[in-house]
Amino acid sequence: MTTRPRILVSLPVGTHDAGDDPRAQMELAKRVEGAGADGVVLADHVVLGKHVDRYPWGTFPFPSDSPWLEPLTVLTAIASVTERIKLTTGILIVPLRPAALLAKTVATLDVLSGGRVELGVGTGWQEEEFTAEGLDPAQRGQLLTDYVGACRALWRGGAATFSSPTVTLEDVWSHPTPVRAGGPPILFSGTLTRRNVDRIVRLGDGWIPIMGESPEGISSGIAMLGDELRGAGRDPASLIVRAPAAIRKGPDGKPSLGATFDGVGALGELGVTDVNLNLTVFARSADAVPAYFDELERRITSW
């Protein structure tokens, strides 16, 4: 039986229309909660270099000097003014944050929010972000695997011991521990390579398909992950899958939230559990924001 997908709203990033203002993000998150949506999503870049033309998925929509707030910090502020919505990342570039510090930061946010954190994670794509922190970009896949594994070890509580090619922990304690035993849900992004499937099955709770993935690709990916989870003794029904809504245009040729929302059910039929409706796609200026939330609330209420 198809379950109604959760509705998440991506907040502005890389823009001076609220994307550079933490207080504005807090107000938008309150409106997300008031509209009846299920969560907010924040994207991540620590720095941007001059070679944004190397973006692997087409034209990078932001200039190098565009503003990017630190997402875990902003989500902490949002946690203080909301009660219900999930606080998610899409994606957090895990290798850019030392594993022990990441575990501490996420656990603190999770406890502060009452267990509302869900992490979408990935390797990132931009070499400059890694070299700016003295990291080897070629190691980013290994770093992702190892850092999440180390976080899981620390989140279990008690003395943590963990060994990997890039992280070693030996009898160390980290408090607080997250609300959920073992830590918050983690969704790995990207194509389902053997390595990524292994991450999802061993360390994760879900999958964020690569940008532009077709409905057929999402469906077959969910089926394959279900088989892998079942083979590992895990319940395939527990898999979280987050995908963007397919943008549909209205009679004026512009993206229409109403028309786009009409397609959310089709994603649910594929097995998608979380559908992302990017605020800035439909509200390109502050003046358009109230209409976005009015329409969103109307659609969610009547669903």
C-alpha cells in the first residue's frame, strides 16, 4: 500500500533573498511548520572556489561569491522556534567536518530538538573545499564512509572504539548521545554504486537519488535496496527515500506549486517517502513567499 510521502521544504541557499540571513531562515521554518509540512532541508558548502563550472550535473546555479550559511548552526536556531518539523540536510558534506566534532554537533542538535534531526549526507564534488581544509579530494569517498562509521560508534554511548583507514577511536566517550539509539537517520546521496549500497545497508537509513534520476531509476533503485536490506536482515519497509518533486509549469509558463504538488502522489507510488519542494523554485522573491505558503497549506490540508 502506498504511504503518503512526507513534504519537506528546501530553504534558500546561495542567495541574498533570505539565504544569507539566519533570522529569515528561522521565520521561514516557522511558516513551513504552520503550513503543515513535515520538515525543512538545508544544503551545504563550506567554501566555494572559482571553478564552479566543474559542477558534474550541469550548470552550477550559484556564483562563487554567493552566501552559504552553515546548515547545522542554522538548524539549531530553527529547532529553538519550531516544535514538530524534521530538521534535515541535503546534503551535508560529511568529510569537511572532523568525525568526532561532527558526532558531537549532530547529537547536541538532536537532543536540543527532541530527536528531530535527519541527515542527508554525501561526498561533495568541489576540490577547493577539500584542499582548503588540508584534505585530499580523492579520499572523499573513504572519508564519508569512515566518518559516518565513527559517528555511529560515538552515538552508541559508552566507551567508543573504532578503526578505519582515516579515523581511529580508542576508548573515548562523547555526550550527549542522540535521542534515537545509534543516532539519527542518515540518508546517503548519489548513484547506487556497490560502495554506496554498502554504506546505506551497513550505516544508513535511506537514499537520496542523484539529481535528475528518472522515475524508473528511482523505482529500480528502491527495489534493489529492498533486496539488499532484506539480505542483511533489515526491514525494507524502513527505507527512507527522499526525492525532489518533478517541477510542473502553470499556464503562465512558470513553475507552479499547485501543478507540481499534483505529481507528489506518483512519487509515493514509486516508494519515495519524502518529497522535497524547493521554496526558491516557486517563490523567486520575498513578495512571492506568502502565496507559496498559502498554496502549500491549502494543498496539504486538502490532501
